[in-house]
Amino acid sequence: MTASWVATLGAVARRYAGRPDEADDLFQSACLAILDLRIHPSPALRPWLRQVRGIS
């Protein structure tokens, strides 16, 4: 993951989360899922982040 992509993921997490602590949890869940699934991070994953929110 690049620093730019991590910043983008953080911004998207804040947009979809209701509260700052939820954004942190969502960000961490997304990062762990990306690492676990060996997904190549890309902007195309933004819609996927909404699904991670449902899981976390």
C-alpha cells in the first residue's frame, strides 16, 4: 500500500462512518481484509469499503 492510498482509504472510511471511532475501526478492518485477502489496493475498492462496514 502506498501512503497516498492509505490516505484515500482513511478519507473514504471517514465518509462512510458515522463517528470518528467508527472510521478508525472501518479503516483497520479494511486494511486487515486487504492484507488477509492479498487484494491489490486500488480506487476501485471504494465501493467494497461499504461492505466492510457491514462486517465490522
